[in-house]
Amino acid sequence: MTTPDFTTTLLVTQSPAQVFQAINQVTAWWTQHLTGNTQNLGDQFTVQFGDVHRSTQQLVEVIPNQKVVWLVTDSTLNFLKDKQEWNGTKISFEISELDDKTQIQFAHIGLLPEIECYNACSNAWGHYINGSLFKLITEGIGMPEQ
């Protein structure tokens, strides 16, 4: 089944435990401009990308080595007409074993093609997930915003 939400999938040789650990090291792959906690159910954290993007996420689902889901509780995307476009969206990482590899299914649920942020935000997620997070998992060092 396909969904209009932005999704991308990674396949790596590292274990589900290694992948889960990397996802939760948000400052190692997304941005170093982070306050709060990113490890446990109920944790909240805020990321800042200059004066362009600030958002607060709460961990609403955490299943070790299987799944992490963030709920965007507050956002300001200054390059959009609706600066709070991300509010209420969810960012999901599903981890599963596929043959002798680990699959990561990423989805930004609510990031739909018809909303203003879709092109810019899906391009950014492509960079951070397919580039930075992949590199963190496979090489031990990501490319977070500094």
C-alpha cells in the first residue's frame, strides 16, 4: 500500500539495535542545535535551524530496536505561509529485519504533496535520512546541521 506522506527506506547491514541507537542520537545526524531529550517515551526535544525552522517533538512511541515515533507539538517554519504546518504531524522510524539486513522505513506522516513544505521538506529529509543517518549507521559519523 502506498501513502502520500513522505517516506523513504534504507537497508543496512548493521543490527536493529545499532540502527535504533543511531536514530536516537539526533544530534549526530539531524542537527547539533537541539535542547531536550531524545531517548525515552515522553521525552521532548526542540531543534533549531537558524531563523528558518524550529520544531518541538515528543516521543510518543518507542519500541526498542523496532520503532520510534515523534509527534511534532510545536513548529515555526519561517519560509512558509502557514508557519505551523508541521504541528500535529508525526515522524516515524520503523526498524525490521529483511533477509540478513536491517530495514529502516522512515515516514513524515502529514507531510503531504499538497502542502507548501512538501518539496523543500522532503528534499531536506532525503538529505538527513538517506545521507546523514545512513552515514551515521554505516560509517559511524553523520552529517548533522552544525
